[in-house]
Amino acid sequence: MQSKSELKRSGDIMIELPEAVNISKQISSTITGKKVVGIVSGHSPHKFAWYYGDQNRYSGILVGQKIAGAEAYGGFVEVSVGKMKVLFGEGVNLRFHDKEGSRPTKHQFLIEFDDRTALSAVVQMYGGMGAFADGELDNPYYLTAKAKPSPLSMAFDEDYFHSLVNATEVQKLSLKAFLATEQRIPGLGNGVLQDILFNAGLHPKKKVGTLDKEDIRSVFQSVKTTLGRMSAGGGRDTEKDIFGRAGSYVTILSKNTAGTPCPLCGTTIKKESYLGGSIYHCGKCQRL
């Protein structure tokens, strides 16, 4: 299996922390209590779709069980089904289908419920999904996302952030590499990174080792407040929820705003390729 960095393409946006938070809430409020009556996995072969746990066991461990709720961990959405877990990672597009609604022709995972509603998962670029007993999956991305504090939590405080930014091994990294790689902050990816750094007034290519105390505080505060606003808005306007609706958080820097004037100074927002993906920035408002 190729790494995430090898699979990403310039301009592609993935489900990140704000969307995972919103989707987990929607799943909890929409399908909690429903009984699973059918499972289909691998319906449409996809080169970069992978499955957690043993696909041959999915029906046996899930059918007859009831949905107990969902939680977000970084960019993962974990659904509790009886004593089992169903996990969806970034890159998986989830849709809820009512009893009159048609199912997608192509999908990688489908859960049918006793009231004839369903939840489908479709992978566009790459993504993982699957089912397993609680505590059974040893996927390192998943375990890290569950172990580290969410930026939306009180545990992710300034002291904790300083422990990340002051580590010797990150001093030569750019802010993009520091914030959005190696699971340092699970769920903070290249998509949400753009507005975080715009609000902090710093360029994605600026080196961590060149940050002064005020810069570090600005980044910390922007991580907390920007992700908080994105989550409160149901995710970004570049992403969709389980009902196919775009998030209400209007992105400042994204594929939607490239080439438009900066809302603060009027300078044209620039898009360029960097570290296997796209970055967006204002040359005047973001210090390099």
C-alpha cells in the first residue's frame, strides 16, 4: 500500500477534524438505535480503498446489532455498533439514504438498516473503512488519533503545543510540514491548515525554528479558534456532510478563493504546489 503522501494530488481536499466532528454528530442523531440488517463491502473495486479488519467477518459481527453512536478522532469517524466498531477514515465520503432514496451505483461499503434506510461509503482518491471488535485494530494512524488530545479539548493547551513546537526534530520543518504531517495534531491536514496560517499571519513555508514567542502564540491560538469555528459551522464549504450539504464555514484560503482578492488587503490569493499538495496564501498578510 502506498503512503498517504504518495497518493495525494495537488488540489485534493480531504475530510479533516471539523468534518469528522460534524459527521459523527450527524450519525449519532440520525442512525442511533437502528438495527443493521445488511452489509456490503468491496462492491466496487478501488485500487486505493482498503479495509480494516477481516471483510469476511463484517456481516457476521454487524448484522443484528444496533447503532450506539459515533465519535470523531482526528480525521476518523468511529461508529459503535453493539460491541463492534465501524471506522471511516479521511477520503471516505459518507452519505445517508432514506427509505425512498436510491443507493449509489458504485460504493465501497454499505450498511442497510431495519427501517430501509442506509449509510454508504464511497472512496474517490483513497480511503480506509471497516469493522472490528473494540480494541482489535492496531492501525497506527487510528491509535494515534485516539491517544492524542484533540485541538478542541482543554487538554490541548499552550503547554502541550509548546512541547510540540519546541521539539528538536521539527525546527527545520516548514509550518505546513510541522502542522499537517506525521500525525502531530491528528485531524489537522492540508485543508484546514490554510486558514489556520492565514489567521496567524504566517506563511506555510516559514520554518518552525524562526518563530518567535508571539508567532508561536499566534499559531496556537489560531489552531484552537479556527478549528473551533470550522467545527461549529459544520465543516468547511469545500466539504459535504452525510446529507450532501456543504459546510457553512466559508474558507478564506481554498480552491474556492484562489485568484481572488485577499479579504484583508486585496492582494491576489496565490495557489502553488508544495510538499505534495497545494498551498494558498496572501503574499502581503502572511510573513515568510
